[in-house]
Amino acid sequence: MSDAAEADGSGRGSTGGTGPTRRSVEVEYWVIDDDGRLTDPRGLVDASPGVEREFVSPLLEIKTTPCESTAELREELFDRVGRVLRRADELDKGLVPLATPIHDGEIADRESERTRIQDRVVGDRFEYVRHCAGTHVHIEQRPGHAVDQLNTLTALDPALALVSSSPYFEREPLAASARSVLYRRLAYEHLPKQGKLWPYLEDTEEWARRLERRYEAFVTEAIASGCDRETVEGCFIPEGAVWVPVKLRAAFSTVEWRSPDTALPSQVVRLADDLVEAVDRGVRTEVRIEGDTGRVTDDAVVLPSFDAVEEHVEAAVRDGLDSEAVRSYLGRMGFDVDAYDPLSAELRGAGALSAAEARETRIDYADRLKRDIGRRQAVSGD
């Protein structure tokens, strides 16, 4: 998410608990030139509403407003991505829907005080973050149910396997979701609670306490690395100084799931729809934590122990949908696993890539993105 988005919650307010549960998405794409090299997205930002630069130079974010239905979300996301793609064609550029850039050269930051502080705190490991492009799904908080919503999304974190889109770090295969390894294990290794999945919540007060502890830990690390406290506190609010996979967002009145890789728009919309359905089922019935199996029934959403969730997350990151345990678990939690075809699975057998092969791979998947948008627009025009 961009610096501006962290500071400004405009466009994501709650409906106050009436009507359909609203949802929005933010999707990040790598920008390439016609030769498949990473390039600056200059000229693309004003192609559509909801388009922003990210903290590294070749990364672009496209986000939607809160939508009340899957059809509305699909229409808006496809329209916005389509506008950017048309501008990109005019400028001989493309958008790549892969979670890592398959690139082993330097990826430059855009200048900002916020990024400079993160770089100082995280140190050399901040390089791992520069290689990550993801999808964030925001689901409207329902009054009295925010904790259940957050706990449900925590239990559904292994669903990241449904849209894993790159096994590569640099040009070497790493895992089904290389981005998850970079973000969760490597980048924040000395501040692990800043980037890993947090256990279930008892209440919102517990969330506030956790957030305050992590914020103070971040500020302390920043000061120890030579930053000024006033500057750090001016750049970061507590909920903006943790990068955990599931967050309560007070500014947006949403529960945010940050685990998925960037992916094709059709995959993102399907995933958001399934997530909202699962979370809404818990709001309509009940959510309880029980045993190690997990299941969705007509009467309840039964979440397994957090230890069991962590085991499934580990398998989802490492093996994706090749893990039968992950497939079985997601099926019990209400997902039609066979409806998903993650891009990462297409690339896992390729082995190490040459620089030329990496550029060609980026071009191929930029073309896949255009075809994905084109199919939707053709259907809409019939």
C-alpha cells in the first residue's frame, strides 16, 4: 500500500452494518518495457482512478472503491486495469501479474522519509521487500463481529495457495509462494512479530494492545538505527507500522487480508468473493475455535487451533495446491479448490532462468493479463 493510502482512509468507510458487506481490493503489478525489462510507470498513474505509485520504482498499485457485490467489484477492477493497460500500450509498457519480478538486479526505491526509515530499521533485509507484489482484500467490519471476522481470515490464511503467482526469488525457484517466504521469514527476521501471522484475538482491546507493543518496538528499533522519534511518529501510525497478514483497519473500518500474491484480475475477484462468503457465514451463524480440523457448516464456521492453521500456512507457502492437506483443509473451509489455477504452478518446473528467459517470462505474463481483461470486456460487450 502506498504512503498516502496508509495515512488516508478516504473511500473505505463502513456502511454502519446495514446492507451487503462491502469489499475492495488493491493489486500491485510490475511495469515492464517492450523488452521485458522493469521500468518506471511514469505516464500510467493518471490513466484511471485508484492508481498509485508504490514505494519501489517499477511497481504500480491499482485499487477499487468499496463494492457491494462481486459483479460490482469485477466491473470496477477490470475497468481500471483495462484503462491502465490501454495507456501502457500507447507507451510501449506492460503490467506483469507475478508476485516477484524474477529479477536479480537492483530495484530502486522512490524517495520518501517513510521508506528511508523502514530501510534503516530492517537493514539489508529490506531488499527482500522490494521484490514483493501482492493483493490486499478489504472486507467491511460488521458491528460486533470484527473479532470473528479477523479470526476467520486468520484461519483462512492458507488460501494464499489459491492464487500464488511466482515461485522465484531473483531467477531461482524458492517456494510455491516465494513472496510469502520473503515477507514472512526473511525481511522481518529480527522483528518477526512485525510480519508474521498473529494468533486469534479474544477482543478488540487485545488487538490494540498488540498493535501498541509492536509500534513501540518499531519506534525503538528506528531510534536505535539513528532515526528521530518525532520523525518516525510523524511517518507511521500504529496500524501502519506492522505488516502482518491480517489486520483490523480502524482508518478504513475494514478487516484486511494481505497474504495473497498479485494475480490475474479474474483470480482476485473469485478469491475476494469466496472470502466474503466465508466471513459473512460466520457473521450470520457463529464462529468458534474447536479442535484441529476446521470446517464450515450450515450452522457455524469452526476454526481449528492456531497451531493447525500455522501448519497449513507453512504447507501452502512451500507447496501450494500440490499439498493434499492444504487442498483438503480449504475444501472443508468452503473453497472450491478445483476452480483455481494459480500461476505459480505453471512456473515451478522451469528451474533457474537466464536473464533473457526472465524477461520473456515477464512479457508472457503481461500478455496473460491483457487476455484476462480482454475476455471480461468481450463478455460485457455481448
